[in-house]
Amino acid sequence: MLATEERRDLALNEAGIAVRAADGGAKRFHGTAMLYGVRAAIGNPKTWGFYEEFAPGAAARSLGEFDQRMLIDHDTYYLVSRVSAGDLTLSDTSRGVAVDSGLDDELSYVRDLTRNVEQRRITGMSIGFMVVPGRATWSEIEVEEPRGDGKVEVFTADLRRIEEIDLIEVSAVSFPAYVDTDADVRHRVGPALLERGDPAAIERRAAFRPELRQLLQLLDQRDQAPTPVPVRQPVTERMRALQARYPRLRG
């Protein structure tokens, strides 16, 4: 049901996506793919979700190591640009990861993307990533939430802080946030709980989303497998492993 990749989204007011003419008149795509130090709700933090934030520089290392791509709606068929091709630049800033992409108007879907951004039909960005093992921590926090009667409700929730990721791809997206959907379980909450590896945390959430209980089987399978010797793979080997999940982007 669940892959190890995760996805996170930014809506228009955060992603700030735009198409602007560069020197020479060629249009380029600009935006922000992820933000640092901003707490976001993943799923429903009161019941089956949690809060999450990326630490400053969480993607910095992978920007220098990996050959990221820009896609549309995470679909590998709609390849817009690529770091190694020279038409995609991802920059680590104090705010987050900035995107500067060329727009090849020889590709019909890129022309469509340009028009849809200009007309505000595509309004957000998303990233596909993997958390570096051991580089995410969980803690319990108290959250104050204003109520309609003017009072404040206080509830306890989990906070996941991600220190380092392998950034695989960035996408321009039509739906810049999930809202209590199955996609939320598949791409956001489920993979995070699997990475956490805490059966009790899964059981608590399965009371609200029973399909999450399938993660317990995956944890059992992982625990029964031989423990690999922790070796940091060379960049080329790691990229091959990542690209195996994106068959259209090999080579």
C-alpha cells in the first residue's frame, strides 16, 4: 500500500509560483518547493495525524548530490526539467528550497503548464522525498486552538521534526494540499509512521483510520529481516535505487 517516498505540499500563498520572462524573453518557472521551520498539519493532528516541520538546511546536502527533476503532479511522464540537463536550479535558502526552471515550449504539456500557472489554475508545489534514516525526531506538544465561542481548546499532538532528507523531485501541483483523503494516508501519514516504527503510535491512529493497521504487518516484516550493515552508499548507487522507483526517468 505504501512506498517509502513521502510528499509534502505548499499552497499558492506559500509556494509563490509564477512564470516570468528572463533575459532574452524566455519564460521561466519560479517558486518555493518546501519551507523550513514552518509547522504544518499532516492529516488530522487531533486524531490520526501529526504536526511536522523541516529543520533549516534539511535538503541542502541532497541538492548537491542528487539529479532532481521537476514534474507536474508527481507524474514522471510530465518531465519539465532536470538538474543535470541544466534547465533546473534548486537553491537552498534561509526560507527553504527555491525553484528556477526552464520552460521548453516544444513540449505541449509544458505550454499547458505555463498557461495554467499564468491563469492560476495550478497554484501550488509539492516535493517527493525520503527521510535520511535516523534524521527525524518525534515529540509531544500542546496545541491551542480557538473555538467558535471565543474559548481556546488545548489538545496534545505529536510533532515530527525532520533534520535531513533526500530530495527526489519537485512538482507543480493542481491540488496543493490533501484534505482528509486516502492520498493523505498513502503519501503523508503512512510513510511517516512506518519510518517512526512505533506500533503503539500506529494503533492509536488506526482507531480513526483502520487502514493504517496494515503498517503493523510491514513493521513485523522489517523487524524479521536481517539487520543490514549501515553503509552510506555512493551517490551514483543511491540515485540508481531512487530512480528505480521512477522508471521513466532512468538514464
